[in-house]
Amino acid sequence: MTATKPRPAAAKKRGELTEMAWDPITRIIGNLGVYTKIDFANREVVECHTTSSLFRGYSVFMKGKDPRDAGFITSRICGICGDNHTTCSVYAQNMAYGIKTPPLAEWIINLGEAAEYMFDHTLFQDNLVFVDFCEAMVKQTNPSVLARAEKTAAPGRDVHGYATIADIMRAYNPFEGEVYKEALKVSRITREMFCLMEGRHVHPSTVYPGGVGTMPQPTLFTDYLSRLISILDFVKKAVAMNDDIFDFWYEALPGYEEVGRRRVLLGCWGAFQNPDVVDYRYETMTHWGRAMHVTPGIVVDGKLLTTDLVDINLGIRILLGSSYYKDWVGEEEPFVNFDPLGNPVDIRHPWNQTTLPDPGKRDFDDRYSWVMSPRWFDKGSGEHLALDTGGGCFARLYVTALANMVDTPYVKSTGRSVLITLPKSERLPETTLEWKIPRWSNALERDRSRAYFIAYAAAMSLYFLERAMQRVRGGDMRVFTDFDVPDEAIGCGFHEAVRGTLSHHLVIRDRKIANYHPYPPTPWNGSPRDSYGTPGPYEDAIQNMPIFEENGPENFKGVDIMRAVRSFDPCLPCGVHMYVGGGRTLKKIHSPMFGASHG
């Protein structure tokens, strides 16, 4: 059944359609192509397909491996969020081996993952996303907007120091803007923070099933803290600058809320385990999942359907539809018929999936991508929901706000918002930020939430440091639990990669991996049309959206389309499961790292 609702559209006479393609999209990770039909007379994208031409095959060559190697192997899925894969794999293995990580080790992993969120979100937001909103870009695509920005005072100037909106735009100019360059320094510092806890970025050397190899000396935590405090001014200023830019965009371009907008269909698998609660047993997963410091959950049309990781797990379905794979249903026996609670497990669940590559010619009426189509089956409606992650940060904040379960000295959910308190820093006073659930799930709100989640991760890091140092002062220095690999077992790990939902499903037989399927955020966001014809979130967000760029077809840059795509923080190495080549490109518009002429 379909899981998206068409946008209401006024009757209009359709103009001549222009076919345009951007392949590959730049300033993202991996191979992503966007193929569109645009009605320039009505300033609208009429049709959109997104593709990936890369096959990885991790689910194929993981079979037969020693399960203890899974974390080290799966971290290589991605060169930007490999640690998220390692962590998620460790969670799945902990369940399979029946072990609980010592509390201090959990705090160390949480600190490492928080540093990764701060690092990756800062680098992507300020050095890649904001190139689409900087002065140099806006001058070329929307000069009238830049002229207005020059005359518009920045409401947050007392915080960030920039007098006008145009001054903020200039600060993001590639290679020469003040914020652009400062963000690179912050990325270096946060990467150092990560390495203190997990050993190596981005493929951790000290994170294992059962714990960590990090030595919990007092200086470990003080070195992390000193670096964290040094970036807090930047974090506070970034939120103010993001609010100023995106609020201005709504005012300067009425209707821009439609760019990248889709039905609110959000998934978050939770992050930051609570060592006081988590035991990694499937039988108690509902309880310890809800104790996470980012709440797992699914939101449909603004309503929270569930926060139960068992329900979330059992609802996952892998549909093929428009992807280059043969169907395993009817061809392969299931690996898991029932979960440890006795619930039936669907044949299209990751525990039962078999990957059968079937290359072919790209055909938008049939098959056109190496990305599968993960969906979440809603028993209440009977829909296979095409969930998105909102670039990770948006879904995390949205679910956590609605669930009203997180309550720490630094971060609190209220049922309608998230309160984030950061202490006094070098220049700015103690600050409490409030992320409020917005009216829309669109490009601007996904991007805005990224700055707020950097603040969220920074605030939670303070809490994790306090709890870790309490352990050290109390003499509990244990960071590892011994274990044996069982002859047969199943496990599942749920985590949040930087850009959203991440799950690893593991089946062990004869002490070897019999089946292993990682599902990162990009298969959810970047999926093609599924077996029911439902477009994936990228496609859905772009199709039928208006165009605000002032250029015509001859020198069209597609900046609104790029903003919509990049708001999801695409990471295609994680998204695809052999380059076929030879696809017919009607018009290729290639925008390399914009700004090479600057600085």
C-alpha cells in the first residue's frame, strides 16, 4: 500500500517539460544521481528519480566470517561514519553473546559517539550544506534575495556578531569565510575528542563486544572536557546563525517551506545507551530502549506511533521494487521464524534477507538503482511506510521531543520541544536553547535541526563525562566483560548513525556468521520506488516541489533541488548493497566543490 500522500495542487496548465540530471551529486558521500523533469513555466519539479550505481555486497561476504570481526569489517562500509557501524555491530553482538558492557565502557562509547555527531554535523553543515546558502552562491542563483539580505538586520547579532543576514552569508563563503574556516578547526578538535575515546577515526581500534580497550585514566576525561569547552562558543553561535538564516529564508521567499517538504514520516532508532538500564537482552529491549538518551520511535503525521524497539524491529521490511536484485522470497528458507519473545518474524525482515544481485540496464519504468527499499510496516494502517530520518538530527529531536522521556541536567524533552543547556564558555554565558517541533518536514527544518543536535551532543557529553568520572572516583575502572561465541544465536543492534537510523541484524550458526544485514539511514532516505510504486524519500521530497532559483533553463544550477537532497545528508556508500555505466544522461549539470574561485 502507498505510504505517501500527494501534495494538494491547484489545477494548472502543464508547460513544456525539460529533463535535467545531476549525476553525481557533489558535496555528499558516494554516488547519487538525481534525474528530473522540470516545468519551468510553472517553476515546478514534475518528476524525480534518484539512483545509485554502486554495489558493495557486505551482506554477501560477511557470511562465514567470525562474528567477532563484524565490527571491524562493517566500519569499512563508510569512511565518514564507520564508528557508528562498529558501535551498532557491538550492540548486536552483545545481544547474541548474552553479555553486558561495564558501565564505564558504555559512558566511553557514548562520549565517542557524541564527538562523532559534533564532528560530522559541523563539517557537513558549515562546509558543505551552507555553500548552498552562502553569499557567492546566492549571488548567482537569487540576487534579489541577496539584495534583501544586505538590508536585513540579523536578530542574533548579539550572539554571533554579524550585523546583517548578508554578513552571515559571507561568513560561509567557501575557503575564505570566517565561519567556514572556523568550522574546519572545530572539526579537528571534535575528531581529537573522538580519538581519545575510540582510538582511531573513523574506524575505531578500541571498541569491542563486551567493552572497550580505552584506558580510563582521569586525564582521558579532562582532555576531552577541555576540548569540549573550547568549542562551546562556536556551538552557541552556530544555532543563532542557523536560526537567522532559515527564518530569513521563509520571509524572503514565501512558499519556500515547500522545498524538500514531505509528509512527516520519521524513524529514529535511538542513541546513547543508559548503562544503569541496558543489558542487551532482547526480552528487555523495550525497557532499555526507552532509557536511551536519544529516544527511539516512529512519527507519522506528527503523532508518535511507538517508542518500542521490539515493535520497531518486527516492522522492518526490505522491499525490492526498482532495485537491481532478485527476490529471495520463495527461493530461500527463513533464518529466523520467531524472535526471542515468540513473535513471528516476516520473511522480508533483515534477519531473513538474502542478497541476490541482478545487474541490469537503468530503466525508470522498471529498475534503476542498487539501493533497496526498506519500509516499516504499520499494522494499524496496513501501510509500508517510506520513513525518512530527516538527515538524522531532525528525527532524533522530533521523536525525543514527543516521547518526553529524556531528563538530564543538560537535556530535557518536554513533549513538544527539547531544552538544551550549555554552561558558560569563553565568551558567551550559560545558554538554554529550545528546539521546537516545526510545522513542516522540509529542507530548511532538516538543516536547522543539525545545529541544534550539535548542541544536544555537546550537552549530553557533559553529562556523560560527569557520570564517567563518578565511576573512576568510585574505583570502578572495569571496561570489558569476557565472553564466548555461542554455537547458535541471533542479535540485533539499534543505533543512530550521524545521518539517522542504523540497525545491524546478525544470525550465528556453528559459531560463524550465517546472515548479517546492516541497514544504515541512506537506504531508507535514498531508496527508489518500492514494490507498491511508493517513491523513496529523496524522490518524494523533490517531486512536485516549487523552484525559486531565478535562473532559466540555460544556466540553471538546480540549487533548490540540491538543498532538498543535501538536507538529508546523503551517504551513498552506506546506501547501496558494480558500476553498470552507460546510462543515458539527457543533460548533465556537474557542480564541483563550489567556491574554488574564492580564497
